[in-house]
Amino acid sequence: MKATNEETKKLINELGGPAFVSRQLNVTPQAVSLWSCKVGIPAERISGLIKIGMARGIKIDLEKIRPDIDWRLIAASVFSKSKKNGEAHV
């Protein structure tokens, strides 16, 4: 399951539009536009979108754009790995 085309399109527009997002992620504008109309946002592009959102003060609802991914499991895994490496958490 993936976000609806309208949700994806809205997010991309909030982040600056397909041309801006594509430049930030080093992909073609056509690839970004495809996310909105057919394929959804690839999981490997999520972190880049989060960085764009953080820079622009936009909170991205991960569960809304990729409901097929168990974000709690990923967060727990990242937290566990960081804790083992002695990294500080804020």
C-alpha cells in the first residue's frame, strides 16, 4: 500500500515542487512526477525528502506517505544500533 497520488503530489509541492525536489535528490523531474502519478515515493528517497522538509520546516508524516512500511520497527532498530554504538540522543 502506498500514499494516494494526491497526498504524494501535495507533499512534493509543499517541499518546493518536482523541479526543486529533483535537484535536491539528484534525480530527474520526471522521476519525481512519476511518484505522484504512478509509482509512489521509493523508500530509498524518504530520507532525502525528510532532510528537505526539515530545512523548510515541514513535518513529513511517514506513515501517511508510505503506510506499507513499519516505521516503528525501523525507529526501534535505528535507536538500538545507535545505543550500541554509544551515540547520544537528543
